[in-house]
Amino acid sequence: MPPDVRDWLPEGHLAWFILDAVAGMDLDAFYAVYRRDGLGRPAYEPSMMVALLLYAYARGTRSARAIERACEEDVAYRVIA
């Protein structure tokens, strides 16, 4: 594997577009309910989850198990996650 898995993803890939789009979104509603008191398990980063779901839905993957599997097997999903 390369030192950085992002090197395997070409410049014009859909994943980069999704990441840029999510970076420009107002996600305050997600962060408003984000627990910061240290109780319970730490939550996943909301911007990463939004990007992951948008990318998966754009690719036609709607199953949570299939998305989880893709995060282990697909480079684009790994870059987003």
C-alpha cells in the first residue's frame, strides 16, 4: 500500500466531489446533538457520515452492511471514512 491511500484515488473521482460538497454544507444541526460530555461511546464524525452516505447512495448502495463491506474493500470508501 502507498504511504497515503488517497494517492490511489484519481483527481476527478466522485469521492473528491462529495468531500468538497460536504465541506461546504452547513452541518450545524448534526453537531447540535453531538455529545461532548464524554459519556458513552464516541460518536462518528458527522461530516464523515454525511459524506459516506451521500457517496454510497450516489453509487446505488443503500444497505448498511454493503456500505460497511465497501469501507473495507473499496479505496474510495476508505478515503471518505
